[in-house]
Amino acid sequence: MASSFMSQWVYTDTVKDHFMNPRNLWQENEDFEPDGVGEVGSLACGDQMRVGIQVEDGRIKDLRWLTYGCASAIASTSMMSEMAIGMTLEEAYHLTPTMIMDKLGGLPEHKFHCSVLGDKALRAAIDDYLEKNNLPNPYKNKVAKVMCECKNVTDVQIEELVKSGKVHTFEELQELTGVSTVCGKCRNRIKEELEELLHIYSK
Amino acid sequence: MRNVYLDNNATTPMAQEVIDLMKDNVELYGNASSMHRSGRDADTAVEWARGEIAKLIHADPKGIVFTSGASEANNFVFLTFRDLIDEGYKRNRIITTSIEHPCIEETSKYMNQRGYKVDFLSVDRSGKISLKELEEKLGDDVALVSIMTANNEIGTIQPIKEACALAHRAGAYFHTDATQAIGKIEVSVEDLDVDYVSMSGHKFYGPKGVGVLYARPGVPLRPLIHGGHQEHGFRAGTYNTLAIAGMGEAARLAAQSIKEEHDYLWSLREKLRKGIEERIPNVVINGHPTDCLPGTLDVSFPCAEGESILLYLDMEGIQVSTGSACATGSLEPSYVLLACGVDVEIAHGSIRFSLGRYNTEEDIDYVLEKLPPIISRVRMMSTRKEQK
């Protein structure tokens, strides 16, 4: 039926391209021996990501990934894989969702959540590689961002607490770290961050 | 590219007959409440439509109240009982189910937050309520029972006649949201004995923005929109004449063809179901195997995520919907599937095919050709490989 209104696709052309032709997928029959593997996400929020890396001379030589996730998750991980290959571990560790999103030409606001898993899985893979090879991990605390200035609590600390299952609610987080018990300015910011982390690491 | 529209539970295209009638009457500008000729012409159209809709559901035309859609009709009923309770009605509890459309689910939550009492019936794996649970929950404090005729996501049809009899025996009024059932299965007010029915024009090949609340003459009703004498003062606002006439024509067509259409849609649905089960390993069919809307098929593909499937199908011109969280913008998958006790992962991987009057056997063949490679592809990319 005829109409004078024509829609664009849901996402940008770049997202569409990566969705239709994902790069560096981890094929089952492929002989890819990873030096480090990271997995994040949970089925509760419908996103799970696995990243495997090969490291040579302190650089990401090659990378493969798999995802149980939506179009944004597929496209942002595919884009992340292209960006990360060739980077030094330090550069790769500092890849952010915003950098990936910019390369994709943007994602709708409610889809931001889907793009944060790729770089998290990549960092987890680097952590895994360093740990397996008994190498020091100089990046982990450097990327940390102070979330509560009064109590000097970083996002990495909060993430660790959620990951290890020690924190399930904002109240538990306050009890353990004292966040947002002094000036309270960080309250909303931390609540948002916590909600995100709980979704990623629950189950 | 072929265009295969399989999202008829979201909305249907208008029937050609409806389009023709609306085109022919697009200059019918009179206000149906005016006494002069153009007003009377518009009023004739409204009353004709009222009669056709009443015939479709075997109801008294005097009980038909035009609204902007089924969401308004459902709010109308619930907020009527809120007002009744505020006025000191001796009964103050409402019973509904955990799988109603959001316009009832959210209205119920809104009322609960404000101190009213709305209880939710559970459903089994197939989406059916238990009459026993309803009987146990009923009491002399229950004012209203509201149960949808058929579910929009999984298509499960509820035992409305039996549930209504139980409610009436306990002295409660009975409402059914029949939005998805109208035009697909017979909904007869006479036979079911229900007091209120909600429906929407665009779910059965009529226009959008128009719906009906049927309220049996004499049952409680309080205006939702104040400010006019239209619909006996229950629903103010100038009549949306053209849309109402279009809905009337859609009702006339539905009444004519309901039996043939039911059988036709069920045969297409079964062809699709069998084809999927034959061609794709490890699939889960949601909803009730037989007490199901003829055109609705809800399927989960474990290890594959729903939004990706939806968008790969869209690239092939096949339009469906999903219960995955990703498609809704929230982080939770379909609450209907979760209420049925379906595993979260299965819910995220659900696809709803909803067939309609204008789908053909060739459409189904096309889906059966395009779907299997898409599922293998999404599963190949997935972190989840285990067969559950």
C-alpha cells in the first residue's frame, strides 16, 4: 500500500553493516587459541559476551568474540574487535563504550547498555591474560574513576564487590564502603552505576 | 523484496472495504450531536456503526460506548470501580490476571499504590488461569473480576463463560478485554453473560484511534472524560465520525466471515508451527496448544536472542515481534512469558508470529525458507551453545 512516509533503518548504516557482516566472529570450526578469555553479562538482561585475545609483544595480535545479544550488542562488539586488534594492552584497556559508539555513528539512548559489554569483556580478557602469565596488572586501578569523593570509592571497587557477590543492594554497598553517607552528592550517580552492574553480573 | 506482515496482533491493515467506506465519507463533516442535516448525517453513520458492532458481539446497541481504543475502554472500567469504591460501595476488591495487557496491568498497579485492592490470578505454563484459584479468591468483598478473553502475546484463550459465572455467583461484576479475540473467535455477550467488554477497531482491520466499551445497560459506569452529553454523558468529546464508521464496517465484515477466517488462520498457523518444528532443532512453542487464537504462534529459540532474530527477519521483509527485553527498551523480557513460568533465557528468545486475513500460504513458505538460516546464524554467534 502506498504511503508518502518512508522510514530509515532502526540504527545507523555502520551499525547495520556490522550487524549484517560481523567481523572477527569466533567460528566454532576455527582453530583459535586464545591467550586470555573474558566473559561478562547475564542472561537476566539478555546480553552475554565472550572475548578471546591473542597477545604478542604487548599488543592485541588477534581477537575473537561471541555474543548472546541484540543487534546493538553484535554491532558494538564487532566494531570493538576491529578497533582493538593492533592496540597495545594499555590502549585496549582504555577503550570505552563512547569511543565504540562514536565509530558506529551513535546508538539510541536506551541501547547504550548493550554497548558497554564489549569493552568490559575485552578488559576481562586482558586481566585473564595477565593473571595466567603472572604479569602485573598496572591498568586495573588506573582506569578507576572515583565515584564517591568523600569516601574515595572507585567504580572498580564497586564492580569488584558486585562481581564477587558481596553487594546486591545500594544499602549493602553503603554498609561496606560508606558511599554517599557524607555529602550525598554522588547518590544518584552511584545508584545508576550499581543498577547497571547488578544487571551485568547478576546470576 | 517480498513483504510479509506477521504482526497482526500489534495492528492490522485496514480492509479495502473499510478504506473505501472511509474515502467515500471523508467529507462527512457534521457534528453528530447537531440537530441540522449535516449533524443528522453524521449521527446516522455513528448509529449505523453502533448497530453493526452490537450485532458482532450479540449485544444491546444501547450498551456500546465509543472510546479512543481498548486502552481507554479498559481504564474506563477500572476507574469506574475506583470511583464506586470512593463513593462507599460495599465491595472494594478487584481480581484480574498476571498476563493482562499493560493498560490493565499498569492501571492495577496504579490503583494498588493508592490503597485500592487489586489481586492477580496466576497462570499455568500454557497461560491459562485456574478457575479453582478464582473461586478461592472470590468473596463478598469483590466488586469486579477482569479477565482477558485471549492473550496478545501467546494467544491463550481463557474460560470466560465459566469464570464469569463464578464471579456472578459471588455477586461481582465481570469484565473481559476482548481486544485480541474480536474478529478471530466468536465473542458473544449473550452467551458469555459478561457485563463489560473492551475492544479496539484496528485489531480487526478497522482504523486506529477508535474502540468500544460495551457496558450492559444498568451496570455501574462513571465518566472518564467529563464535559459533554455524548454517550449518555459517559464519554464526552465530539464523535470521531469517520473512524467510528470505519470500525462499523470492520465489524460488519468480521461478522460475515468469522468462521471461515478462523479456520483459514488456524491452518496457516499450524503450517507455520509444523514447518518450524521440522526445520529448526530445539524450539519451544509458548501458549496453549489448542485453546489459542487461530493466528497467533509464539515460539522461543533457545540460545538465540529475540531482537537479533526480529531484525534479521526484517531485512528479509518479514515483520514479527519479540518478547526480548532489548526490543522494549527495558531490561526485562516479556512479563507474560515470565508469568507463565518460562525461563528468562527462553523469554528473551521469543518471537511472536501473528497472522491475519491477508496472509497467504506463500507467505508461510517464504518464512519457512528464510527463518532456519537466520536462527542458525544467531545461534552460531551466541555464547550459549548448550542444548537446554
